Amino acid sequence: MEKRLFLRGNHALAIGAIKAGCRFYFGYPITPQNDIPEFFSKQMVKVEGCFIQAESEVASINMILGASAAGARAMTSSSSPGLSLMQEGLSYLAGSELPAVVVNINRSGPGLGGISASQGDYFQATRGGGHGDYRTLVLAPSSVQEMHDLTLLAFDLADKYRNPVIILADAVLGQIQETMVDRPYQPLELPPKDWILAGASGRDPRLIKSLYLKEGEMERHNWKLFEKYQRMKREDVRHENYLEEEAELIIVSFGTAARVAKSAIRLARAEGLKVGLFRPITLFPFPEKALFDLSQRVKRFLTIEMNTGQMVEDVKLSVARDADVHFYGHAPGSPPAPEELLNALKKVY
Amino acid sequence: MKQVFKRPRSLKDVSFHFCPGCHHGTIHRLVAEAIDYYDLRERTIGVAGVGCSVFVYEYFDIDVAEAPHGRAPAVATGLKRALPDRIVFTYQGDGDLASIGMSEIVHTANRGENLTVIFVNNTVYGMTGGQMAPTTLLGQPTTTSPYGRDFLQNGYPIRMAEMIATLEGTSFCARVALNTPANLMKAKKTVRRAFEMQMNNMGFSFVELLASCPTNWGMNPLKANERVEKELIPYFPLGTFKERKGTDHQ
Amino acid sequence: MYHEIIMSGVGGQGIMVIGSLLAQAAFMENLNVTYTPIYGVEKRGGHADCTVVISSEEIGSPIVDSPQSCIIMSRPSLGKYGPRVKPGGFLLLNSSFVDPLEVRRKDLDILSVPALEIAQTLGNDRLSNMVIIGAFVEKTRVVSLDTLAAALSQIFEEHYHHLLPANAAAISKGAEYARNSFHQ
Ligand SMILES: Cc1ncc(C[n+]2csc(CCOP(=O)(O)OP(=O)(O)O)c2C)c(N)n1
Ligand code: SF4
């Protein structure tokens, strides 16, 4: 049964996780995502799940490695400085092919930075982030509804690919309250977990590892992972188009920035400017093909990000050579207002 | 007129942003007084942990480096090794020092680094809004132990001063409180002593200060002081746990 | 309908409470709504602002630069948001803390409500925020007063439910004041 709820993004996400069967949450406090661990500290006991406040983010991510190796759905959440500490663990998770869901409520940086909303962790999230040749799936919600829905999807994709999935949101998406339809969870069809560790009873011992020293073994492993990332690009790319028919200028934007862009586009349309929006929902795999197709028709693009220019590189790589790609950056502090973006888009229209 | 209450020279002439009744302000004053007492202002470098105390650079009129959460002892080690004749101290909360920074504090003590650690134990994470700390007492509710700290779930509160005292590298280690005038006097002497150890090249000195966080304890300052006496001190006894004499630290 | 509201004051005035109350009421009327709290850095006495967007269409930005309406509960808030209200917009002042004479703009619809004094007649200073939101809803009609009062039980936790009648009364008082006063 569908129910309407009015709640904040961080809670929508946590409710989604419990609905998806996540019973193991490990995390360490950091603003602006503390309402996620605080929610689990209350709720996990009610569903016979496990909540641990770890001693650090390094410990949190490795607790996930353990729970995931045991076959459980496990997650952590943090914000930028915490994600930096998790990079080693993410690299091991990817190398050992373990599913995990990791939430980054992006705050501003570098260093201790500030607690305001930012999209400064785009590169870290989409380029692997830790050492070695690997990728994580990255989902970028843009509403409270998506904070919930993409969390359900994240657990499925993590299991489908045996790979960590990052949900990249920010302080605005975590804190705003809005309407959400509480739909039932319909899981994807997933492969059996025939790799989990549970004690070698009646079968050969199994290993969860990322060390490959034998001749040619590491190379084969890397190409196997590569093939997996190619499959993600074929099967699990998501984006949203908004008013893109007959548009003369397309704004490319994700998350909070995309929402503000939508308002700016409405203002622009009221003035007769033909502007549309292309919103990547998966940041890795990036919707490069859809963007390329669009650039066959539209020749002007404006990438808007709450940073000084990161996703714009992927946009440039995606569009046809003869399309112009402009950039407008709103570095952290407070998020941009629609009027600010309207001015920015008029400059390149 | 004789001035009875003077701002230490090592503190800037600004007012604290801390919540009413918070002990961080008092501790800032104690540290600044010790620095002034030995006339160390021009050659002291502070290292700020991450917590409500990260703003030490707003208040101390000295050089300060900010460290990542929990890593202040490592940053201080680097500073002190590069500048052995300077006075280096860290200022850290219980989340910073006893949770995420447990590894750095233990190894810095164990190496006997000649620096001073000011450790503020208020049994919660202040800055992030009252989550459980490693020092949170059993039964104490926090925003991440809403049903009260339970040892099966969260383990026991850690007694840092006792633990640090077991390390060979530690030269001076004490726990003090600030809840009564008598305790405050002892705290003042103890902080001084810790800096004196460093000046005399005696090695690693560590002072744990039991502090109140009225905001996250949900108490007024008076009640918070009472809690220090009734609940904190019985579990975290006051005293000097280790003090090397003479020159026996090589 | 697309109505953007910024509410601003200092911590402790209950700004966040009336922001989420209005948002909850809009939700109960099946409207689209976003509520965005913005906290100052300091724990106490710092700025406390929130933005509420209520609409019958999909809501784009939950963040607003120039709102249709503004509720101002402190002097610094007036300096910050007064100039930003859209021409022809609505400004509601808590005149217990902000002098209406300080408003320089002539292109706004302004209502001053001595919320503290009204709350005192109810015997509780802390109901000022409810007086304000009652007056706001009476004037703007973004939701109905009945829904606003009904939303109280949704945003207060159960152990505060004995306070609901007093809060509802303060909402009515505010609405009554607004009805009886004419805009300057
Ligand atoms: C890597 C990292 N993780 C988490 C945080 C968030 N954080 C900031 S302060 C703090 C804890 C503060 O508590 P404590 O050390 O007890 O100091 P207090 O505020 O109580 O003085 C945390 C977890 C951070 N800044 N960096
Ligand atoms: S939150 Fe606690 S530790 Fe931080 S300033 Fe307030 S009282 Fe002090």
C-alpha cells in the first residue's frame, strides 16, 4: 500500500535502508548526517538489527567489509572528511568484490571545510577515490523521494554487481523535509550469494581477498572488474530530462543544483528562453550516450555544479565535438538561488 | 585599584562562544595561565583537535595548527621533532582523543614525545550534537545511545589517564576536575606541572580534565557541576597516576 | 499556487517549530511542500532561519533568494531579508522585537504583530511564535487555520500533547489580531 509521508531526506534514506533489508549499520558521527546514525540507534533494535557507533570511519567501513563477507546487507553513512578515511576500505571492498552501500552527505572542503552543502566530492566518488583501478556506482538523489528510492536501488545494485555503491547527496537534501510516497520495495532479481563466508562445512573453503600475486592473476582480475564496469554502463545508467524538447540551451546538473536549476529554467521559460535540463542520476556510470545523443541536436550546454568544476569534464567527454560546453560554479557557502542561475544561463544563452 | 581577575596574555581579548557553564572556557584560561606563568607565549605552538575546542585559534594569542580529527598528537610530534626547543601542546576532546584518535595518542605517549596533551573529557561529543563518546558512562543516554549506554552494545567507558599511565613512554599523567574551587586550584597546578615537564625535557605529559557540557547533558550549569562530582569523579578518580622525577627520562 | 516563505529570527524563538508546523499543514492539505531549516554556527543565540515553499506544482528549488513572504522576528533578520522580499510581497513583523518604522520599503504589504504582548495575555511568553503563525495564515491563507491547528499534534511529540490547547489558542489569538488590524 502506498502512503504519503512528510519527512526529511536523511530519514527517508534510513527508512529505505531498513525496508531494503539492511540490518547492519556502522558509522561515526559527523555533521550534517548525524540524523542517520541517530535514527538507526533507535530503530535497529526494533527490527533486531545491529547499530554500532564505530570508533572511526576507518573502522566503520571495515565492519561493513566483515558483515558483507558474511552475506548481510550493510551500510554506513558519513560526510566528506569521513569519506576520505573510508577510501582504503572502499578500495578493498571493490577489489574483493563485496557489496556495500556508503552514503556521503557531501559538505564543503578541502580539509575540515564547513558543514554547508557542496558537490565537491564528485571526483572522489566517481573516480574510485582510493588506490587502484576500480570504480564504485554513484547515485545522486535530488529529492526526498529519491533519497528513499535510490537507497532501495543501491542495495540491489550492490548485490547485482558485488560492488560498493555510493549515494552522493548533500546537506540540503539531507535536511529538507518534503512529501514522499512510501512505496513497497520490489527487489530486482539478483544472483544467489554463493560466495559468502559462513564456515567451510560440506564445501571447499572460500576466500574474500584482493591480493593476487601469481603470474597474470592480477591482470586478469583487473580486466574482470573492467568488464563489470562496462556492464554497469550498458545496464544501469539513469538520468532525467526536463523540458529538453526544442531547447536551445541544456543545463546539465545533478542533486540539489539540478533542483535549483529547474526553478531557474521555469523563470527562463517565463521570459521565453528555451532552456531544458539534463540531470544525471547515476554519476558513475555517467549517462554519456544519452548526453551525446542530445548534443546531436542541441549545440549549447551549461554545466552547473556546487563546486568549481568537476562533472563538467565528464560532460565535455560526452558531447559531440561541435557542441559548446560552458560552466557555472557555485562554490560552497550556501546553495545557489534560482535567480543567480537564471543570470548565469542568460550569459550563455 | 588592584586588578584581581586578569586575562592571561596568551588569550585574545574576545569573549568565548561556548555555551553557558561550559568548562572549555575555564580550561582555555588554565592553559593560557600556565603558558604565561613560564613566559612561554612566544615559543609555544598549539595543536587543535576537532570538536568544540577546534576554535582554540580564535582565543589563544599564539601560533596554532589545526589537525584532522584525532590526529593532533601526530601533528604535534612532527612540530616538536622539527622544533625541539619550542613548547608544543595538543587540546583534544574525548571523541577526538579516545575514539578516532586512540592510535595516535597511544603511540605518541609510547614514543615519549616531549609534548603536552590537554584532554577534555566531557563524556559526550559536544560539537556534533551529543552523540556517545568512549567516555560516556554506563546508562547515560546520548543521541546515539538513546536507551542509555549498555556495555553489551557499546562496551565500557574508557579511563584514559590510567591507560596512558601504563605506557613506559609516559612521564606525567594526571586527572583533574573543575567543579569546585579546590579542584580548580589543583587543576591549575597540574596543568602547570605538565608544561614544566616539557620545559625540562622530561617527556610526554598528559592531563585529563573532567569537564561539563551542560547543553548536551540537558542540565543547567549548576546541575552539570553536581553531575561531575556525583557521577564522573566516582568512575574517573582524580589524581596523579604517574610522575617521573629528576632526569630519569632519557 | 507557488508560495515561498522565509522565516527568520534568533535561536530559541521557535522559528523552526512554526516553519515545520506550516509545512506539515500544507502536507495535510495535499499540497507540495518543502521545509528547509538553516541553522547558524553558534548553538545558542545565533541566527535561526527556515524556508517553506508551498505549491500545487512540483517544487524546484527549496532555496529561495527573494520570497513572496517573510516572517521577521528580530532586527538582524530584517536587515538580512527585508530587502529581498519580492515587490508587492508580504512582510510580517514581530513588533515586540522589531520596530516597524525601520522598514524602508514602500512596495510591501506589511503587518506588525506584537506577538510577545499577545502571548503574555495568554500567560506564556513562549507562545509568541504561535501567535505569529496564526496571524500569517490568516492573512495569506496558504493553508486553512483549521489544518494549521490540526497539524500541531503531528509536530509535537506525544509527551507535549497537553500543551496543544494552549498553542491552538495562541494561533487563534494571532489570527484574530490579524483580522482586526488593517495593513499599514
Ligand atoms: C574524520 C572526521 N570524522 C568526524 C568528524 C566530525 N566531528 C567533529 S567534532 C567531533 C567530535 C567532537 O567531540 P569531542 O572530541 O568529544 O569534543 P567536544 O566537542 O565534546 O569538545 C566529530 C565526530 C570530523 N570532523 N572528521
Ligand atoms: S556543546 Fe558542550 S562542549 Fe560544546 S560549547 Fe556547548 S557546553 Fe561546551
